[in-house]
Amino acid sequence: MSPSSLLFTSSPHVHSGDSIPRIMEMVIWALLPATILSILVFGWPALLVIAITTLAAMVTEYLLLKIRARPSTLGDRSAALTGLLLALTLPPHSPWWICVAGAVFAVLLGKQVYGGLGFNVFNPALISRVFLLISFPVEMTTWPQPVGLFGDAALSLGNALALIFTGHLSPGEVMDAVSSATPLGQYHVEVISLGKTVQEAMGGSYSFNYLNATGGLIAGSLGETSALLLALGGIYLIKKRIITWHIPVSMLAGCLVPATIFWMVDGTHYPDPIFHLVTGGLVLGVFYMATDLVTSPVTPLGQIIFGAGCGLLTYIIRTWGGYPEGVSFAIVIMNATVPLLDQYTRPVVYGKAKKKA
């Protein structure tokens, strides 16, 4: 090709090499360390929940596209990622039907009903979690204590299968694991509802420990396993330019700045910002949910406003709302504002003057 002919070659002239499958794969890789740790912390039931939810999401997408006589999109890995993200929002001992119902809802009503990937308004995994939490509050708020994959208290694979598929252990077996409140749930009940101080609620028999919370050795969903590993995976995605810093930084600020202010004003009734950072699904939401390319703004300013709104709503719901955790609700609410944010933060075309009011 001659140099002159290059002038008439259609764009793009330079390609980054990114593709939908590659982006999805890199997000899955970023989630892998925390996912593996969740299995090591909660044992075989956690592995079954992840496997069932991910497989159900992929099967649902395949069947829906088959019914619509559309080509399969399983190769883009988006269904697998949706299933994995949903699994990380579920309790470790979720029954199989919760996993399947959530996966079907995420793919059918969270994604395919809008036309498939790229057209959905809400994050499929999060809108599904909201549906499950509202519809099945008992199953979605039953938190077993970490017992590990190996050890005296760990469940065998056979018992894990019986627990997930029947709700009971094998005959003659007794489950050593006991249910416990998550740190946010403990705060919500003891401080907000009963009026105790944060120190009273987190001390005593509950014995909240920041180190255990950071490492994931506390009751909670699979995605609350390790704030540290999730954050490292998120930094990896930023470094690889899969996501940008705008939403993570602004969402963290939106939650942690008011947390710092209220804690400084009254530390007996408001937890410190580190508590909000290492507990719940904040880090998972910051790096992997709110940054969804389809359901977040495209402009940097829009992303900053979007992230700040997600963080602020998360803190408001955690502190004064009816649910201990607010990440899912906050991101889904802000998803609905994305078209408006894109419209009003759209940069002016170069050389075109702004219209006067």
C-alpha cells in the first residue's frame, strides 16, 4: 500500500487490541484471587454456589438466544462474568434454586430483555441481587461462619452437595458452622435499632477484627471475602486500562468522606471510614460493578458524578436505610441516571461554540 493510499483508509487507523472477550476475561482474572480465597474460607458450598450460578447464567443465555434464533454469544464471556459476579453477592450456603433463579433473572430481565450486551440499563448481576434480596430475605441474609475448605469443622463435598440441593446435611451429620451477623448487620441491629454504641456492638462476644475483615475471615457474602485482594484486582484493571480511576476514586470518596465526617462528630454511634471500606461489598462494587462499561457514563465528568452518587447513596442506606448493605441499591439507582449524565456532561465539539441560554 502506497503512502498516498493510506490517506483514504477508513478509521480506526490504530487498534488497542481490546475486544469484548478479552475485557471479560481480564475482569474474571482480576476476580480470581478473591474467588479462590472465598472457596478456601467457606469451603465446598462456596464452590458449588459459584459453579451453579455461573453455569446457570451461561445456559440461560444460550437457550434464550436459541429461542430467538440468534447466534450464541457465550464466546464473549459476558454471561460467565455475570454469573460469577452474581455468585460473589450471594451467601456461601445459598440453596441451588436461589443460584438458578438469580442467574435466570440476571440474564433474562437484566440483559436479554433489552436486546443483549450493550443495551441493558442496569447491571445484570446487581439488579438480580436486589430482586433476590427483596423476594427471599431469609435465604439472602443467612450468613454462616467461615469454616474453611479443610479442617475439623469443614464440610465434606458430599455434605456440601446435600446442603445446597436439599437444605440439610447427610443423615447423622451435624453441622459445626453457626450463623452469624455480618459486621454491617451487627451495626444495623445493635447500634441503629437498639441504640448501643459502636464499641459495644463490635466488642464483647462479637469481637469484630479489622484484620479478619480485610482478609475475609468474617461472615458475609462470597464477594466480601477479601477487600485487599479485590482492591489489588481492581488496581490491575486500572493499570491494564480496562477501567479508569474516575468511578472507583469518586465512589470511595462519596462513601468514605461522609463516613469520616460523621465518625469525627460522633464516634460512638458512627463507625470509622475503615470499617465501611473493609466490610460489606464496597470494594467489589467500586471496582467491578459500578465500572461496568455498559451501565456507567462514558464521559470522565459523568463518571465522577456517577461514582460519587453511588458512594453517597451507599453510605446513606447503610446508616439510615432499612438494609444493612447499600452498594447494590446505590449502583442500580445510579444506573438509571446514566443517560442523563451522558447528556449533560457531553463535551463541546471542538470549534463549536456553546449555545447561549
